[in-house]
Amino acid sequence: MDKNKIHYQLVWGAMLVLMGIAFFFQIPQAMHRVKSIESSSMEIGFIYFCLYLIDLGLIVGGVKKIYANYKKLKRQDTNHA
């Protein structure tokens, strides 16, 4: 794989992790707006679950992308050295 593509993938992974962290702190504010709408507590619980699941997916996906591409980058550096 091209070294530049690996660097882009590392940056993309870092952006996913940062977006996951930012989204984590945004969820309570978003839920405050959702709670103002008349709905049952079961619906609110399901919305909390979905939002935190999306957040977990962003963070885990970003970390996996960083880890996999970092290993590729190190493997390329050892092959060329």
C-alpha cells in the first residue's frame, strides 16, 4: 500500500476517534432537547442506547483503523530499512 494512503488512513482514524469523543459530550445536550418532546421513558432509553452505540462505533472504528494502518506503516518501514 502506498505510504501516503496509509497516512491518510491514520488521519481518518484519528478524526473518527475525535468525532466520537466530541459526540460523547454532545449526547446529554441533544437528549435534553429530545426529552422536551412528549415520549415514554422506554423510547428515551432506546434513544440513549442508540446514541451511545453510535459513539462507541466511531471510537472503536477509529482506533481499529489507526492500529491496523500503524502496523502497516511500521511493516513498510522495516522492509525498506
